[in-house]
Amino acid sequence: MLMLSSPLLVSLTLLLSLPLLFLLSQHLHLLTPPDADDLALFRRAGWAPHTTSHLSATPKIAFLFLTNSNLSFSPLWHKFLEGQTHLFNIYIHADPTQPITPPDPPLPRSIFIPSKPTARAHPSLISAARRLLAKALLHDPRNHYSPLLSQHCIPLFSLPFTHSFLLSHPHHSFIEILSHDPNLHARYLARGGPRAMLPQLPFSSFRVGSQFFVLTRRHARLVLRDVSLWDKFRRPCPSDDPCYPEEHYFPTLLSMLDPHACTGFTLTRVNWTGSWDGPPHLYTAPEISPELLHRLRHSNSSHVYLFARKFAPECLPPLMDIADDVIFRNSTIGHL
């Protein structure tokens, strides 16, 4: 009988264990703690000043751009923003693994924040949105509203109208919160089975909604102070079934913490016609018209949409052609 020395036995055991270790490595990242720099940032931002009511200056909109390609519509946003620098700040999270060229000229009052790679249907999108919210909270105490946007978004109204609309709802966040989506149970199970989100999140509290929202400063602080629910959502789904955490974390958290101060709908119009578990309709240049923009503004409810997506870069010239007469033509809330 062959007798193996202790060192040789250990080496052989490790060698035989390599395939198992490889398989486990695909899931070990689920258990790694968040980056220390993110933890410190979120902790500081969660305790940022709560209210801007003591400030005499007008509350600002913090436009949060989450992008993995060039901001192709920056000329349109320039036109949207010009002459109104007292009303806004801009924060940009640009995926560092992509060849993104900053706008030239830069968007006014814009800051590219320290960023990390992002991927669709992955918690990295939640982390990126949290970084943007944190920067807005810490950078300017007058940032009261935080719309999350992508490089494919366009404004549907002028900045004065947008600001007035939000200012008329100072205590409400505009975030879609749905509790009866047909895919909800499958998405919940895709997170690791029926007990994976317990005890923090029973299925009865699980919600879904658009990843594009407008949060008040108070709700941004609540998001950054959350630890327990984020600890569940920061873990990628262990199966091949998509679970789209970026569409669940924010609606679920705010539905649990402060549902009465959430409108339940988004202000960003998206066309899902013909899409099934994939990206929304991508508008192209031949589709751009005043009629399209007027349709995108209005919902089936009593509210309007302030932004819309998803637009191909080729849409910029026709949008610029009608911007002054359609998008930025003065409107009043009472006439809508």
C-alpha cells in the first residue's frame, strides 16, 4: 500500500480541489463586503443636512447622469440649462471601462464623480446611483431634487417649467412602485430562492419600478443610510434568470420606509411597446417630430412626464431643430 507523506498529501488534496474551488469562485464574490470607499461615502452622505428650508436661496435640481457612453445629447442639455445656473448642479457617473469623451464644451456646473464599472441587470447600477446621490447630498445643501438620467434621456420641457413642477411637490419623490407585476414572483425567486431575501424582505414587500426616478433630499438620505436591505441587493443573482436589481431596490426600499411620500409613478417616459424582457424602444431620427414630443409629455394619469428615453444619438439634429419652438417653449403647469 502506497503511503503518502503529509506535504505530498496536502498538495494532492489541493490539486484535486481546484475544480471545486473554481466553481465556488463564481459565487464567492457574493459574500465579499462592499468597497470601503463606498461605505465611507454612503455613511457620510446619509448624515448630510436633512433640509434646505433654512436657506434663503432657491432649492436646486441635482441632475444625475449614469452613463456608459458619450453624452450625445449634451448640446440639447446645454440649451435646456443656459442662463439658469442658480437652479441646478450636474453629476456624472461614467463607466471607467468605456472610452467616454467628456462633453466639449462641458455641461455647466457639472462634475464627473469617482466611478466604477456598471452592467445592466447587476447591482453595480444601484451602487452607481447611490454614489451620485451621495455626491449631490454632500456637494451642495441646496440640492433638493435628484433626477436619475441616462445618456439616452432628453428633457421634454424647459428648465424653469421643470423646476416649478418639482417645487410644487416639495415633499414627494417621483418613483414608480408596482406591487402586481406578472414577473414579480419570478424575479424574487431569481435572487436565490424563496428564503434568500429573508428576514429583511418578505415577498409581500417586494416591489418593482423604473430605475429612473426623482428623489427628494430626504429620501436620498434614507437610501444612503440603508444597510440591511442593501446588503441583500448588492449580491448578484446566483442563477441565470435575470432579476434586474436596479428595478427593485429603490422602489422596494422607499415603499417600506415612506410610501405615502412617494407618488408611485416616474417622470421619465419610456416606450416598452414590442419589448419583452429586453431594452425599450430606441427612437431614431425619422421618428422625431413635434407630435411625438407632445405625446411623450402626457400620461394616462393627471401628471406629465418631464423626461423621455431612449433616443439614438442620430436624433440630436432634428431635436435641436425643434427645441426652441417645442421643447423649451414657455409652458405653465396650469395649462397642462
